[in-house]
Amino acid sequence: MDSVFDQALIEIGQDGRFQKKFDIIYNVIFAVLWPMAYMNLILALVVVPHMCEVSGKPDSVSEHYWKELNIPQYTNAAGEIKFESCLMYINGSTSNNTKACDKYEYDKTWYEETVPTKNNWVCDKELYVANIFAASKIGELVGSMVFGWFGDTYGRRPAYIIALVLLVLGRVISLFAGQSFVLFVIGCVVAAFPSWSAIQSVTVISMELSSAERRSTTATLRFAGWSVGMALMALLFWWLRHWRTFFIATTILQVPFVIFSWKMIESPRWLWIQGQSKKCVKYLKQIAKENKKDLSLETENSILTVKPVQNNETLGYIALFSGWTLAKTTTLQLVFWVCISVNYTVIMMSSGDKSDGNPFLEFLWQALAEVPGYFLAAWLADRIGRRNTGVLSFSISACMWIIHVLRENSSNAIFRHSLTSTAIVIVTRLSATMGYYIINILNFELYPTCIRQSGMSLGNLFSSGGSALAPYIFYLGHRVNLQLSSVILTGVSVIGVISTLLLPETLNKKLPETIEDAQVFGKNTQTYTPVLLNTSGDDPVAPVEKN
């Protein structure tokens, strides 16, 4: 039986002009612009190719020969001779003794200036870059807990507004940090602290106002918008070439949303669950007017008088572990979050670091690969199930990382070609994108409204923890051993496969509406279901009564 609120949604329209307008503004435009500011660190912190600057070159000596005299060379796994990035001969004409660079010469083919080139955070200081990423992710980790509780306690609207303001403030602090590492990190932590609360809040509001049939569409719009935003971010830096103007441009794009944030509505479903029935009715009537519908007097009175199943008490994170089944489901989702975040973050960091081609086009192709990844994930999730699609995602990632290890040990010209590397990375990015789509859908479907934002925020917390590890895994592959990071990520992907296999399937199931429902959801289902096509014609997201 539908709740009173569900009846109200039917009356005011669940797929009307209001929902479509909201999706265009927030799940398309905002979803495109927000990641450009939130993720701009990925490109601003790129360590570009570099080597020691050797002064005093005579006019009669060629540049290459001068480097041969003063900079050591080595042979990589492919048999190519390369100059050392961080060493130079003390006296190249008389001795092979080396020392660290006094000054650095940076390749400005693609980047005029990044934060590491400005501050010489390279070689023995390259760990500064990993530390900045890690500090940002730890800020995300803590912020996820705070904003998850805040969103379920004080509402989606204030969570969205505060998160957006902190993002802009943090980027401004980093812009004025000068050469201060500490101040730059503080700005990054402030910007990252709200985690994904801004974009998640608007998505949750949209989903809580929409029919079950629209939920997959809403999620797909948001994720596709994210990918387009990442692609545009790469093109913007390619055009501007300087990290500071890039920071300014991407941050300014958030300002209109800050200025007009007062127009954001609160989720009527959240208001009703919290017992704020009068405000709930106010927003329902606003939506009904936009959709040219009417909220019946009978339903309005029911909203004002009927108490929801959950009362005003905010259950928070403890409720996510109440009962064995719900605790197991939550734990498995958290493992999923960590594994997919480690994979995704490392592959994204590597895209802006490409040295054998245009790094911006590489970043763009990878970002655009996410768009079909989301649609493919949505299509597969509706046919073979959420769980099977997640297993497929991690399996592809594991295979790609294994191929990457084999490639590093190969001297085959085709296997070593830059296009082969690009293809491997794009497929890995696409598979990671599928995984992100699935875990977000599972998070929404496995938790009832009263703990949904807490569940999503706890997922973000563990996702941030995984992302905090990713820079160090990337550093190991970048500075220690190219194969080491791929071996680690293969293991992470295998763990992801196992955790996903143990999750309950939500396709064509009646989804939990209360804590009690969530505590028993999936309890009596088998651990793994074979891959079967959904030929029933039923909507895969719509709740279906159990047999």
C-alpha cells in the first residue's frame, strides 16, 4: 500500500514540468559545472616532465649533446634511452658522480605552469603532491560523516548551500596561498570537506520527488553531466595553460549557484518524515502549481495529520548496522566503495600525467568514455541486475590491470604503442564508471529515506578513504616501479568482485521503506543469481511485491 506521501506525489505529478526543470538545472547544468571546481586539483597538481637545468652551454654545442655531458641516462623496460629527471653529474667531463638538481627545467609543451612546477614539488618533493591529494581525501572522509548527519538532521537544502560555499571558499584560499604548502593544503581541505554533499543533495531531492521509473534516468543524467564536466575541464586547462587562471575560471562557475541557492527547495519527503508537515505541504503545492496539478484537500489533511512510520528521531550511522543483515549489506557496500574509488582515482590521476601524447585529449577521451559507461551500466543493471553488473565492472578492471603489467614487461612495438596504453586506460575508466553507477544505485535502493543520506555519506567517507590511498599507489607506480601499482590494483579489483557477489540484488524487488524493511531485505535470497535477461517488461527500479 502506498504511503500518504506517495499518494500526494501521484496527485502533484512525479514526472512533470517541475521535475524536468529541476533536473535540467541541477542534474545537468550543475552536474557539469560542479566537478570542474571540485576536481580541478587533478590537473593543477600534474607533475610535468622535467630534468635538471644545466647552465653555461657554449653556443657551439648542441642542446642534446650538452645534456649527454651533464645528465645521466638510463634504459627503460622497452629498451628506450631516457635522461634522468632528478640527477645531474657533478662534473660530467671528469667524473660519473651525481647529485640532485639545483634548478629544474620543465617541459612547457602542454602546461605553462602547474602548482608543482611553480613550487618545484618534484623529485624528492614529489611526495608533497600525494600528501595534498591525501589531505583532501581525509577532509572528504571527515566531512562525509558530518554532512551525512547534517543532511538527514537539518535537511538537504542547507547541506547543499553550505557545501557549495565551502568549495568556493577553499579554492579562494588555495589561490592566495602563494608558496605556502600549509595554506594551500588548508584551502584544499576546506573545499573537499563537504565531500559530494552539494551534488548528492540535489540528486536525492530529485529522486525523492520522482517516480520509481525516473530514478535511473536521474542518476544517469547526473553521472553523464559529471563526465561531460570533466571533459570540458581538460579543454579549459588546455586553453588557459596556467593553473591559477584555471582555478579562477572553474571556481567562478559556481558563484551563480551560490547566489541563487536561496531558491533551492527542501525535499518534501524529508520534511514529512521529520514531522514538518506544514512546510511539506507548502512545497507540494509549489510543485503542483508548476506541474499544473492540484493537491486534493483530503490528501493535504492526511499529510498534516498522519504521522510517518519514522518519527522525528534522526537515526544516523548506527542504524546502518542495526541487525545482522543490514550490517552485512552496509559493510559489503563500503568495501565496494573503497575498491571502486581506489581504481577510479589512480586511473584519473594517470590521465593528466601522460607524457607521450596530449594529456588533455587523453583526459578528455577518458572522461567521455564515462558517458557510454553510465548508459551501459544502466542498460545492464536493468537486464542482468545491479549485482551482476558490479561483478562485470570489477572483472574488467582486474583484466585491464593485468594487461597493463604485461605491457610494461613487453618490448613489442604494438603493445608498447601509446594508442594501446590509451585503449587500456579508457576501458579501465569505463569499467570503473560502471562500478560507480552501480554502487550509487545500490546505496539509494538498499536504504530507506530516514537513513538514505547517512548511508550515502558513509559510502562517501569510505570512498574518500580509498581515494586517500590512491595517490600513494600512483606514487609507487610513478617513482618506484611501474608494475607495482598495477599489481596492487588487480588485487583491489578481485576484492571488489567478491564483495559484490555477496550483496543482495535489488532488481525487480520491493525496496525497503523503513529500518525494519532494510533489516530483512535480502535475508532469504541466494548469495549469487545467474545472469538472466530481464524480459518481463517491468520497470527495473519500480518496487515489485515479493512472491
